[in-house]
Amino acid sequence: MKIVVCIKQVPDTAEVRLDPKTGTLIRDGVPSIINHDDKAGLEAALQLREKVGGTVTVVCMGPPQADVALREALAMGADDAYLLSAREFGGSDTYATATIIAAGLKKIGFDLVITGRQAIDGDTAQVGPQIAEQLKIPQVSYAEELDVEGDHVIVKRQYEDQAHMLKVQMPCLVTALSELTEPRYMHVGGIVDAYNKDVTVWGFDDLKDSLNPEWIGLKGSPTNVFQSFGKQPKAAGTVLAGLSADEAVAAIMEKLIERHII
Amino acid sequence: MDFKLDKSHLLQQQLFRNFAETEIKPLAKEMDESEQYDLDLLAKMHKYGFFGIPYSKEYGGCGSDTLAYTLCMEEVSKVDASTGITISVHTSLCCSCINNFGTEEQKQKYLRPLIDGSKTGCFGLTETNAGSDVQGAQTVAVKDGDEWVLNGSKIFTTNSGFADTCVVFALTDRTVPAAKGLTAFIVDLKEMPGITVSENIERMGIRAASNCIVTYENVRVPADRVLGPVGKGFKIAMGALDCGRIGIAAQAVGIAQGALNEAIKYGKERKQFGKPINSFQNTQFKMAEMQTKIDAARLMTWRAAIAEDNHEAFGPLAAMAKLFASDVANEVTRFAVQAMGGYGYCREYPVERMMRDAKITEIYEGTSEVMKMVISGSMKLK
């Protein structure tokens, strides 16, 4: 089985701040990490390989310095790595990014594609599903459990209040939640090996057979970010269970009055 | 000359740092209080290759180098010096002897499990009457057919409470000085009849590390477990200690940096006279001084490590690194406790533990006085 895991290198948001004047991320001195959900997806892929055999390939679109994220993935145990990197790819929104990654995946070949649910820097959760649409393969997002049975994957898909067990024929794409599994550390010897291997770097010319230049980069992006701002964290909600209708009304009224809303 | 780590070393450093922060730091206080090393943590470090860093992949090691090993020692010792010595005794003392002096068969049989994550090693040289001066050694091995019969007792054997393999030194010829009559043996601590490991010796610092008296009573050791030539044990032991001193220097750098980091963090929050104490110039200057000394100690340690990796003479370089770094570790930890005042003295904060842990770096694997003997011996003073 050939599993391809898409990873993104992101700034460690635990240490990132917004410039109060421009509203943009201050990236200076902020360490870069593999996005959490993607790393969980990689771990799940490595576990599937241990169980059913096959190979795990990692793919990352990003600037040349994203190389270290791929080395980290190799040091965790991935078999090979591809960096999709070109000036033409710069400024891509989620749609254009998915177009480029899908072109890369077509060339690499796959049975199962795993992406993270969303990246901690953009939080869109769009790239994984868009890759699947571009590749015209089935997709299951928000995976909290993942297994393989023959040529099918079995996925537990998380919702807020329930979960679905889905059986999907490969080739398909799954987007992983961090809860899927706890990633392993790199192995010291794995790091040594990772730097003795080649990371394949593909630019625009390597993918041009399946890439329309009008669909990538800034001009191929239907969306543009015009402002970034910090969000106040949402407080945890309270669940009041087992109340009758009257008691529920009374409880809600009490809260509304307490907060001076009415 | 390039003072920058390359990409592979940077990524290894990142691994050691993340692992230390996530896995070791939360256990350090409890392990110190209970004087017990956490064996699940030990197993985890084995799993990720922490016990085979500078050794060849050919024998199951990581294929990295001594420089990377010092990065590991520094990062783990920043949060827990006991973890540092646990890795160091295994790597620098036990494994280096077998790696440097073992036959091909001995390497496959005894080195491989030690560096592929299966077994832990220790090193038995010091005796009650033989510390810096090996002449007082009393442990003996007498040839009996195809076996050697070992009798005696070794004190301060780090890791011996849980280790599987020990490189132990015994006199095989009592008619010559110990330096010529000592022989190294590879023994199985858990399997060979006649070996007794005492309870942990109660200590001031590195209390989580296992450190016991190992007694050998008519222990029969097959002749194929003699490491190196008979009578060359002293040379093997001294070579191992040269390697070990690089590890201890890195441990001292780690203790110092860990303590300074704690003091910096505290000084940002702690307010006196209406201002965070880090805003006072006296604090700032002291911190600048401490960081400068730590950096100097780190560079000396890296220099010794790189010399070893390049197969150059590194004994005096390792001794200088250890002499200086251990002194810095003691100075910086004392400063950290002072900078944090009453809270620094409390066990709620880690700096008092770091101050207790720092002291041993001036003592073991050769005291600071012995380091000066090694260094001056290389200076052609006479």
C-alpha cells in the first residue's frame, strides 16, 4: 500500500504574535514545526505501514526552508519525501495550493492520501478536501480513528456530538485530527539517515503537464487575505442536562439576567 | 573554523530539547525526591536511540557522533542531571570500552544490545580504597581453566541498580603495579551468580541516578569476556574516562544553562521595588557574565568532542572542558539560587536541585585536581 501524507510547515503558534499595527504575523525568531494535525496523520500512516506493509511518502508545498519539516518526517520513519517549491506557487490560496499538491500527488501515485484537518496558521480546513475534489477521489474529513481492511479504509469521523464509522474504497483521502494518534519522536539514527537521503524537489516545470499556470499562485487564487487579526478565545460552554422545559427556560433567563443581556 | 551546528545536528538538538522538556522535565523533581530513576523513561530513551548516539549503525547504533552526544547530554541535563549521568556512563564509559577494544565477536554480542536500545550498561572501576589513585585496587581475577574467578567490590557504580552489562576492572597480576596488572572484563550483572548489587548510595545530588556498590564473590567469567589484552585494563579505563569527561563537561554546561534559564524566567516575573528584578542592571550584568561563561564552556566541550570525532588527541581538551564547565556549573547554579532568593532555596523550584547536582561534576570521572594533572601533564612543564 502506498500512503502519501501531506504536511505543512507552520510557525509554532504557541510562540507567534501579531503585529498590532499591520495585523500580520511576526515570524522573526519563531520556530517552524510540522502542523499538529499533519503530524498525527503521519503517525497514523506509519502505524498502518507497520500493520499492513507498504510505503509512506511525505509531500510538502512550501519555500526551500520547509526541507527541515520533510527531514523530520523522514527521521520519524517516512520512506521518501517531496518538496513542491517554486516562485510560481507563491501567493496561492487554498484552492491554488490544492491544485498544486494534487498535481504532485498524480505524479507520485498513491492508494491513500492523508492530510491534516487544518493548519494552525490558516485554520481553513479546506486544502485536504480540495485536493480530494481535484483528484476526483472520495474523502473523509475529521478522522479520529483510521484502519485498513483490504482495499478499504475504515474511518471514524468526528462530529461535535456524534461520530460516523465509514468504510471507503481506496484510492481515497482522509483528513486527520490531532486526536487520531500521538506522534512518535524522531529517532536519533533516523535524523542521520534523513540527511543522507535526497528530498526530491519539484518546481513548476516538473508539474506543468497537469498544472495550468492560470490556476496557481496569486492570480490563480479566488480568495485573498486582506486582514489578519487575533481572536479572543471562546470560553467553554456549560451543558445543563435533564431539565424540564420550564426549568430550562428559568435557567436560560437566569443566565441572561446575570449577564445583563436582558 | 565554523562555530555553527549543521542541519543534522540542529535537528538532533531539537529532538533532545523537545524530548527533555516533554518527557523528562515533568519527572525530574519526583525522581530526585524518591531517589529512583523512572524505568519507563529509560525505556523510552532507549527506543529513540539516546543510548547509541555516537556508535556505528553496523552494530545497531545511531551512526551519529560525539558532538551530537554532547548536544544530548546538554539538553537532558538542562532539566535533569541524573538523566545525563545515566546516558553518559552507559555511552562514554561502558560502550566506548567495548567499541574501542572489543573483538568483532564481542561487539556483535555485547555492544549491539547496548546501543540498539535493548540493554543498559555500567562501568566498575572505583573501589573504596582506589579512587583517583588506582594503585589501591583490590578486586582480583584469577584464571581457572577457561574462566576467570572474580572477587572484590566496586563502589559508586552508576546505573548498576538496573544495568544489564558491566565493564569491570580487576587485578590479574598482583606482582606488578596496578597500572600494569589491571584487566577489563564484560560481565552480566543480572545473570552471573555471585554478583550482588547494593541499595542506592544516598547522595547530595544526582539522586535519581542509580549508584550502588557491586560485590563480586567467586564470579566465574568465561575467558572470551576479557576485554582487550590481559594487563591492559588501566589503559582501557583511562581511555574511557577521557571520553567520559566530554560527556560530563556537556552535562555541566546543561546544568548551568538550565539553572540560568530558570533564573531568567523567574526574574522576568518577580517584582521588587516596583520593577521586575531582571530590569536591574546588577541582575542583567550578572546574567551576562553567567551566559558568557556557559558559552565558553560549551565551545570548549564542542572542541573536545569534534577532536574525538576527528580521531585527534583529545584527552587534555576533554580535561580542560570538564575542569572549566564543572566550575561554571557550580558558579551559575549558586547564582541562580541567589538570584531567586528564598524561592531559589525552596524545593518547589528546580534550582536548588541543580545546585546540588552541579557539585558532582567537579568530582566524578576525575576530580578537578586530577583534570589539572592531566592538563599540566600535556604542557611539557618539566
